[in-house]
Amino acid sequence: MKLFTISALLAAVLTGCAANQGMSNNAPASRTETCKVASDQEIAALFERWNQSLQTGDPHQVVANYAARSILLPTVSNAPRLTVAEKEDYFRHFLQDRPSGKINFSYIEQGCNTAVDAGLYTFTFARTGAVVKARYTYTYHWDGAQWLITSHHSSAMPEKP
């Protein structure tokens, strides 16, 4: 009788171990994510939205295009801008010369609720007449209501190709 009880207990334990194999008590609950489907034109239009916010001359409106957790690596500053205040400070100075951007070349790649737009653009500054050619990379995240910039890198083009 004891042999049967021990065998039954051992079988139950092994069955339980096999059923829980690969599971952890600390495993997060599974979740389902719905992916935003966007066209390349919709992603390209995000630059136009950003460029139009430059035309307002209001740094707050420009920074509204950025996610709360985002980074700006700007063209005419060596300082990474992480906070809203840091980004607004950068754009307060950048906007003084009344910039307007135009994309010359764009490469767009998309994933689930993310998009990357990288390429070349030219800025013309109405106040000074200066023209700056630069490379850019914008990464975007769909927050459930809108696309927001999560990283923006811009650097002036080198003198020689």
C-alpha cells in the first residue's frame, strides 16, 4: 500500500512539474498589442506637421510633436535635449531665424506602432537667408491617438561627399 501511495504522489508531482515547465511565478501577464497600420505617405506627413509647427514661431507647439520620453540631437547644438524645457530652450533660439525645412531624400521603415523616417533635408532661414543642408532621422511611436517623435537626430552635411 505504501508503495502505491508513494508512486501516486511521485507521479502527481512529476505531472505538475511537467505542466508548469517554462512558467515562472514572476512571469508577466501576457498582453495583446494592436498595431497601427500607416502608409508611407502618412509617416512622411509627420515631417510636414513638425515643419508647420516651426512656422508658428512657438517652441511649445514644436515640442508638442515629441513624446514625453524622447531625445532631440539637434543640428546647431552639441547638447542632447531630453526634457520639455531643454527642447523648448533649443527651439526658442532655433526659431528666431524663422527656419523652414524641405525634405530632399527620405527612407521610411515601419514596425508595430513605430516608424523611422531618415534622409536628407535643407533648411532655409528667412531672417538671415542662410541655407543649411543636413541629414536627419526621426523615430516615431503611435501612442494610441497620434504619432509622436521619440528620437530626432539632425546633423549638418559634411563639406565633401
